[in-house]
Amino acid sequence: MELILALAIGVLTGSGVWLILRPRTFQVIMGLSLVSYAVNLFIFGAGRIKLGAPPVIKEALATDPNQYADPLPQALVLTAIVIGFATTALFLVVLLASRGLTGTDHADGVEPDQ
């Protein structure tokens, strides 16, 4: 499970960085989204992936905190998803406004010769 998670984080980060380095604004926005997904997976992984662990303390298991799921990474990732969605929406609005003013979504405002 850890290998699959590490590979997913690596592929998302690599793809996101590659897209961030592209000259088009939309590709930069998609790259930032991929990097934020990679960070969310990393936070989940840092919180110890534990399948089937109860999130609420039971009287019989109250003495051993290793028997429970850690709620902090889940709360952090949920907050990061909401903030990432809002910033992506803001970036897309800015992209549309920039495209309306300049007529292109190229980073320097000039279309490359084809």
C-alpha cells in the first residue's frame, strides 16, 4: 500500500511540476491542482494509513491510542480541498479575464509562431 501511495504522490508531483513549467496559463493552473492533490495524499500518508480503525474512542480500547484513526490529517486534507477548489476557481476567473483583455492565454501575452 505504501509503495502505491508513494508512486501516486511522485507521479502527481512530477506531472504537476511539468505542467507548472509550461507557458500556457491553463496548464499552470492544472499543474497547481495536481501538486495540491499530491500534497493532500502526502498528508494522508503522514497520518498513518490505518484501515478499519474506529475514529471514536471506545471504553474497551481507551488505553491504547494506536488503535484509533488520527483525525487531524483528515481535517487538514478536507480544509485543503476546499481552499484548493476556491483558489482554482479564482485562477480560472483571472484566466478568463486575462484572455478577454489580451486575446491569448499564453504566459507572456504573445502567441508563439507556429
